[in-house]
Amino acid sequence: MSVVAPRGFAAAGAHLGIKGSGTPDAAVVACTTQVPASAAGMFTSNLAAAAAVRVSRAHLAETGGRVRAVVLTSGNANAATGEPGRRRAEGLCATVAGALDAPRDQVLVAQTGLIGVPFEFERCDQGLRELCAAMGTTSQHGDDASVAILTTDTRPKTFAWTDGRFTVGAMAKGVAMLAPTMATMLAVLTTDAACEPDVLAALLRAAVAPTFNSVHVDGDTSTNDTALVLASGMAGPVDPVLLGSVLTEACASLAHEMVADAEGATRLATVSVRGARTHHEAHVAARAVAGSLLVKCSLNGADPYWGRVVSSLGAAGVGFEMDRVSVAYGGTVVCAGGVGVGHDGAAVAAHLSGHEVSIECDLGLGDGAGAILCCDLGEGYLAENRGTS
């Protein structure tokens, strides 16, 4: 059901002509009534933020977090396109607003694709009006929207949850340039729970931190990262702690799907660090290991070369004492006190040959703990990115 699972939301996806391949390249998610939803968003930290990011930030500020719809396009990032790009992002919002009889600033926009290519809004205008007219609340409508936002993804990423009282739905795309805050990703979460925009914003920040902000594919942060949440309120008030928990579950599920679908990836790895002086230092250390190209190559080859892990920990810029460090693969300790130790090599080999693996590190300095979800670096990634992609 994806984003249409909660009451109060409709969606659609179709090909408007942005992608030359003819595959779907635009989606709309909108409220089914004239009443705007509460909304919040988080965006890329890249200072070269795309036009859509700047427009959506402005619209959320102008409306105080009251939104009727989100329009999403794929195939062209509309980034590094100057003032014309910003006007064309606003044009997408204006077209959807006109179709829904809504104020322009109650429409948000998210785009993904190639950077530096002018975005031709005119070819999308009529098709976008037709797309708005085609919106519906069935599973197929949600599926169509989730497919239309994909770029080099091999499959859509969706989520739906309900306890009978309220529902959360979500869709996302993203497979590369994943090194947040945040990632090359678009995500839209919906819920029928009633929640004020300021509370919703706090819940989204808390949900993004251990999920979208804790993944790593290739060390690049995109110009277009956008995560949005809309709450129709049709289910009435719910416990904000419970709502926050489900939003975090949704983001975690989508983040896992994104890294698992990473360009060229063959293995999904969790790098966890404990024993750091602080949680922040543990997170930094885990990211250093997850981001090491040498570690990623070892993962691709299922090679238990723990020396690369220790080297990355020592270079992370956090508290580190060599004689306190330990490293394990799938629970089997291979390094303790900073030196190699006897271990069950067959167990390690079996673990690293699997699709999902873990690297556990202990710095032995404190109570800080953190983890990063990452993947290996394989030939498929090079094949995808050695040219314009």
C-alpha cells in the first residue's frame, strides 16, 4: 500500500517525458480533502542544494508546515541549474496546486537524477495535470508512485504499518551517493495520525538520525536529499512516542532497502563500535570503517583483513588506544588488545560469505556506542559510475 495506506492520501505515477527511456518519471502524493496535512522535512546538508530542496524548504517555512501535496520527478536533478531551475521547480508546484485548487506554497517538490542538466518544465506541464487527475487510493496507485521516483534503483522501496488505530506508509528511492547527512535519496512518509508540524518535525529528526543518517555506500552526499512526512490527522491524536517509534521503523526499513540495493553491491554490512568515549565518537569511528574503500573491497572479497579495520579506527580522529582495541566478524573475535588472536577461521569465512555481515569493534575506552549500515565496493559500482549516471 505504501504512501496511500493511511487514510487521507492519494497518489499516482507516470511517464511525463523526463526520461528518454519512456519509463515512469513523475509521481504525486496528495491529500484527499481540501484540508492540508501537517508536514515536516529534512534535506541535504550539501551547500550546492538543488532547486527543489530550496523551494520545499521555503514552502514549509511559509505555510508553517501545512501541505496539500508533494510532486516528485526522476531523471533530472534540476541541480546547478540557476534561477531558471528554481522557477521550473516552482512551476511544478504551481501546476499541481492548480489541479488541486490549492495554494502554490502548500505543494512541496522533490527531484532526483542528473546534475547540471537544464530541467525542461514545459514538457511536463500537461502530463502533470493529467497525473493529478489520475490519482487514487489503491495499492496500484501507491506502487505506481513508488516506481516513478526510481533512477538506478533495481526495485522500489516501500513500507506500511498499522495497529488498527493509525497507519504509517512510506516510499523511497536511493542506491548511491549515500553518505549522509542525508543520502541521494527521496522519501515520503504518510500517516493518518494527528500531529502538529513542530512535533512532527522533532519526530522526523529523531527517526532520521539512526537510519538515513547512518548509512554509507560511496562517501558522496547528494544535492537533492529530501525526506518528508505528512500527517492527515484522520485517525485522531496518538501517543507521539508510539508515532515516533513507527516513523523510525519506517525509515530504518527504507534505509536497509536502499543500502541492500546499492549500485553494484553484493554484501550488506553493519559496522558497530562500542567502548568509545562518547556515542558521537563511536558513530564517527563506525563511519570511518564503513567508508574505507579498502574495507569495502575486503567485504567484496569476503576477506577477513581486520588490519584495515583497525587502521580506519586509528585514523578516525576519535579517542583510540591500540592496546585496548578488539575486532570481531559475526561475533568471532579476530583481534584483541590490538593484535591478532586465535579464532575459528571457518566460522569467520562462513559469516563473510553471506549476504548480510557484521563487523564489531570495541575501543575499550568508555560507554559510547554507534553503528553504520554499509555495503561492499564491487565492479558493478564502477560500471555504473565510470560515465555520466
